[in-house]
Amino acid sequence: MKQIILTLAAGALAMTTWAVAPKKVAPKPPQDHVPATLEGVRTINPKAVTRNHVLFVNVGEAIPKDIWPLVANYAASRVNVNIWTNSVATMSVPELTKDSAALGRTFGEKASLAVFVENKPEGPAFLNAPGAWSVVNVRSVPKGSPDAQTLRDRYAKMLLKGLAYACGGGASLDNNCSMFYGSFSLEGLDATGIRISPMSYFPMLETLRAIGGGEIASTTYDED
């Protein structure tokens, strides 16, 4: 009888220990970063300009020209979308708003949708015409004297935000997504990933397909 009581007591102790053990919290996935070089990055294919595409436009070197290729290529690599890039000295928002053909006339008929990046002392951070274009004002990105890594990451996240807005996308509940609802401060932006979560990405993709057909939503190119 004594042995039975000891066994039961040991079992009860084990059950109590298990019950009060702290729950294991799944580790947060490592945050991705824009690398210092394009080695290992899926870069924009030179054939992209010959297909219906989304255009990333750096206006007046809003993103410094030495890191623009890194930022644009890395942001493009995070989505399976046909993307091309360009740089211009200036742009006219009024022209874009009053003339739907201005984008194709300026950048070619294959430019189906555009994300313009500017750095101006006034105006909203985002100005959007869903289904046509988005203007991203990055004036706040360098605030706080961020290191080179943080600066590149912020620019890439702003590009992805502009892409989603141009496609009619909205806020995400996923804090690893660049569209996370808490990412509208620099602190919040720094805490997100450089990606668009599935809940935001797939509706965005359908918008793109409606605008530019199947080829705008593909980064696979047939050999000429």
C-alpha cells in the first residue's frame, strides 16, 4: 500500500509540473534584409521591359542612385510580378490624374502600372490611383540617421507598400508584412519584414492580371 501511495504521489507531482510548465512560444522568423550586393538575389530580367510590367520609377534620385538597384531588385524579388525600373528627373501628378494614357505615352505601352518614388518636403507619404499608379514620398525614411542596412530595408518596404497600394491593396494583420497596419511609423516599419503576406498578395495579383494579363504576373520568360 505504501508503494502504491508513493507511486500515485509521484504521478501527481509529474502532472502538476507539466501543468505549470511555461508554454513554448514559436520563435519569430528571422527578418530579411536588403543585401549589400545583388549576389544571390533574383534580379530583374532584361526581358521584363518587353512584357506588360509594373514600373518602379525613381524620381529625382529620391532613393540615392548607389542603392537604387539594390532596393528595386530586392523588392522585386519578393513578389512574382513582372517589374521594370526607370529613373526620371521630374514627374507631374496632375498629368497622371487627368490623362490615363500619360503613363504609357511616357514609359511605353508595356508599362501597365507604376510606382513613383519621390522625396518632397510636403505632401502625403502615399498618393494612390488604384489600378494605375502610386506615388511614394520617402522624405521621412532617412530620419533618425539610420545605418546603411536599415536605410535600404526601409526603402524596399516603401516600394512594396507603393506596389500594393497601386494594385488596390490595403493593410495587413501580419506583422511580418510590409503592409502591416502598425507600420506607419518608422519604428513600426523597421519591425516588419520585406514581403507582402498571402492575404494581401493574392488579391493584389488578381488586380494585376486584370490590368496586364498573365504576363504581368509572371517572372518566367521563354528563351528567344
